[in-house]
Amino acid sequence: MNNIKSICVFLGATEGKNPVYRSNADLLGLEIAKQNCTLIYGGARNGLMGVLADAVLGAGGDVIGIMPASLPSELHHNQLTKLHLVDTMHDRKALMSDLADAFVFFPGGLGTFEEVFEVWNAKKIGLHNKPLGFLNINGYFNGLLSFLRDCSAEHFITEDHLQQVIIMEDPADLIKHMRTNVSKRL
């Protein structure tokens, strides 16, 4: 699937406790720029969000941020290619989804999980057919992925739904796999 021109990344507004998250956010940003893709993300300058945006920008790439206007302006990244201010979190997610050709799920908190499941469920019910990929840095998503396999065993999630995501540990590998539409089973 070489028509991926923009990649939406859902990730933390903090850096987490392990420096491996920061270094991989930087690597992901470099790979997005190298692949001539535009980064679509939440628009913040703090945490992993800021690290990722700075990496793409530093490598000469384009970054589009989307942030609710109600959030404090000191959170806004002020060096983006474009920053869209929207009314609500729902509007934020809708615009991110509209602008993205693919989605990467990077370590983060509750907001990240909300975004992951919303975009994955939208694919499940046929609202889009864009690639979805977990960047499973340091085994961050192992517990979640195990839980989802348990949900499948209990017949609440189908195996087909689990196969809708790519799971990789290396940012460059994930982007390459997403661009060729190759999936790695849960």
C-alpha cells in the first residue's frame, strides 16, 4: 500500500519512565520524514508527542497537529507545518482520522488507548480500511495484546478483527510493513 502519504500517531503527552520510549519516538519521526509522509498527531509540544514532532520537523518533514482550542496554548507546538484548533476532542479525533492514510499506536496513556480503540473499531465496522500498527516498544502493549487474545478466545472479538493490526517493535520495520500492507498476527 504505497499510497500512504500521511501517518497519524497516537502517543503519550509524557515521556514515560524508560528512555527507550523517547529514543524510539525520535526514530519513528525520522522514519516518517524519510518515507516522505506527513505526521498527523495531537499538536502538543510536550512528552513523546513533542519528541516525535521535533524529529519529523528536524528531518525536514511536515507535521500537522490537531488540538482542542480549550487546551492551554502553552501546550501547543508552535513550529508545526500546520496546527488545527478544533472545538472538542471528538472533533480532534475525527479530523485526525480524515487526514491520515494510516495509524500508528505508540506507548501512551488513557487518551492513547481511547484513540486506539476508536480507530480500530471504525475499521472493524467498515468505516475505513487504513493500516493500523502497534509499535510495541519495550513490550509496552504485551499485556493489552494478551488480553485481546483472551477476548477472542471468549468470542467477544473475532480472529479477523485481531488480524487487522500489525505489531512490530522497530519503527522502520513498522512503517515499511504498513506501506506494503503486510500484517503480523497477534
